[in-house]
Amino acid sequence: MRLVILGGSGSGKSTQAQKLCRYFDIPLISTGEILRSAISGDQPLPEFRWSEVDPRTSLPVYASLSELGYHARPYIQKGELVPDEMIIELIRIRLRQADINCDWVLEGYPRTAFQSEELDFFLDDFGQKLDWAIYLQVPEAVMVNRSLGRSLPDDQPEIVQRRVELFYDRTIPILEYYDRRRCLLTINGDQSPEMVQQNILTLLSLP
């Protein structure tokens, strides 16, 4: 089972991703957690060394997650989206790690239509495909209030508002991308976490 969880800041993506990982007993790939670890340096991060530029995409290849985190920090501090080439490389690094096999839940990626295409290309290289993209639909006011109620350091009012604006501008087109591929599930995220999870499992035709 390969799933992508989509939604704006405060939509419950992280909560549902964790619940689904426990339900299916599969790894969670959270770009937010990986970036925060890379930026804080709280945990040792493995080194990866490839060519400086990917010959297929002409995108830069970072030597390590910590290097990527260093370059991503200014964007996160302003509530901006990390540039495509950085976040795409982060996902490539993570999907190649030993604990990731054929099944996973991906949260926090993709956030642009280009990233969606790159994920499909990357999965093609592994002979895999995405099963479902799950979109948690939540009103803007709810997203803002939920985000401000958290204790993360980057959940300041102006940063939260900027993230919500970027979601509508950059992330909504992803829904069209996955809808055309008939792998989009839209869930009402303005419910209790338990009800949201049950609705997801029902649409996945699971008990």
C-alpha cells in the first residue's frame, strides 16, 4: 500500500498519516519531520554522495540531508515552500533508505504538480505506482485555528497564513493531477480524527 496524504496546514495530515501507518504497519515518510531533524541537527543523519547533478532532471543532488536542511532553513522560517529541487531530492534520499520497502505513507509531499510528476517518475524507476492520494478537505478558518493551537516553532500567525495561501495557490492543482489519474480520494477532514480515519478506510474498502 503506497499512499500520499494531502491537505493544508492544520488539516490533520500528520495525525491521519500516523494512524494509517499503525493500521497497515508500514513506514511513515514525513517531509516535515525529516526537514526539522535536518535543520536542528538533533539527530545524526546518514551521508549520501552521488553526482552533483542528476543527469535526467538536471537538478542538483545534495551530499547529505544535513546539507539539504541548511539550504532549506530560510524558506521554512518564512513559511515558504521549500524549492522543488530540494524537496524532490529529500524524497529520493528517503525512499532509498533501508527501512523503506514497497509500502509507505507519504505526508508533506508532493506540494506542487511538478513534485507529483517527479514522484511518479521515481516510482516508475522502482517498477511501482502510487495506490491513492488522500485529500483531507478542511475549511481555511479551521486550518488556521488548528495550526495556531499547536506548539511548533514555525506556527506563528503570519507564517501559518502564508502556508495556507501557498496551499491554495500551489497545492490545489495536485488534486486535478491525481483526479485525472483516478487515484484521488477526498475526505471531509473537519471531523474527529477517528471518524476521518474510518472514512478513509471505508473508501479504501477496508474494515
